[in-house]
Amino acid sequence: MTVNSHTVGPENRYAATAFNFLLKNSHRFLSMLAWIGGKANSALKTMQVARMMSTLSNMSDHQLAQIGIQRSDIPKYAETLMANE
């Protein structure tokens, strides 16, 4: 269905134009949304790993030993924990 200035009143012309644009370019729009979603997901994961590393770094060596890791293992351990999320 194509919407144009002959099928809608003057108050809806902008909406009709936007609708037609999205209809004709929906694949681009969806690709852009997927790209934004991927970037947002990546940024969120990076922030979560950084927070986990900060939390683990603030633990004492004794506390780290209780969970079975050494201070040098923190980056790898944080990545492993967040990969399971």
C-alpha cells in the first residue's frame, strides 16, 4: 500500500512521507537498528567486565584465594564470568 498526498489530508502529509520513506528503506532502517543494538550490547558488556574487574581487584588476596583465583587471573576470570551471562 502506497500512501501519498492524494490519499491523505494535508495534516497527515508528513506522516505519509515518513511512512513511505520507512517502507522503501526498511531494510536499511532494520540494518541500522541491528548495528546500533550490537554496539550497545558490546558497550554494555565492556562496562560489565570493567565493573567485575574493579570488584575483584578490590578484594584481598585471601578473598581471591577463597574463590580459587590469583590477582593475575582477574581479567581472564572476569571475561569468563561475563561470557556466561
